Amino acid sequence: MGPTGISNIRRTILYIEGNTESITLMKQTLELIPNTELIITNNAELSLQLARKHHPDLIPAHLDPPGITGLESLALLRANDATKQIPVIAVIANGTDQDIERSMNAGFHAYVTNPSGLKEIQALISEYTR
């Protein structure tokens, strides 16, 4: 087990985020998890190509990145045979009840509020990358 209690298996995380500060926080959070490759894009359309190419274990996706929304991105991921089984977590800026309900109804596996919920990402990585 690594220092965070997460096993040392190799994992790939594709992060869809447009905010530089949030990206920095995610990088710092994932640096604590050994054997984790972080791929970052600020473009939801590009995320679909990256997901098909890299087959990430988990995709934290901001609900409102540049381009298409996180909800639209989720729908496209689910419509593609190569990506439909990848767990996708909604990263919500303010965590309003409406945003949380909207993301869970859309089919996200879980949600975290950004940036305070990034520590929860460690637990979700452990849960979805066993």
C-alpha cells in the first residue's frame, strides 16, 4: 500500500478541467498516489479522443469545461463502446443541490465539489481502480 492507503497498482486518470488553479490542486492531490498517470485536457471534445486512446481508469470531469458541457461529454462517453464502462466523476464548482442532482441524474458515478472535494478523489480512485 502507498502512503495514502491506496495499493500500488498502475492507474491512469483523465481530468477534464479548464481552471488552472483546479488543475494544480488535482496534480498535487494525485502526486500522493504512486503509479498514477494524470492526463489533463481543458476541452471536453478532446477528452473523448484521449479516453479512446489511453483507456483511463477514472475520469473526473468538470461540469462546465470549455466546449461541450460535462453532461454532454458524459453522454458521448456512454455512447461509445470503447469508453462507456469508464467511471466518470462530476467535479462541481459550487456544489449546489441543483448541480449535484443534475449530475447524479445524468449518470455520473459520483461527484466532488471543487476544490475542497479533491481529497475525496483519493478515495474514489481507490474504489474505482481496484
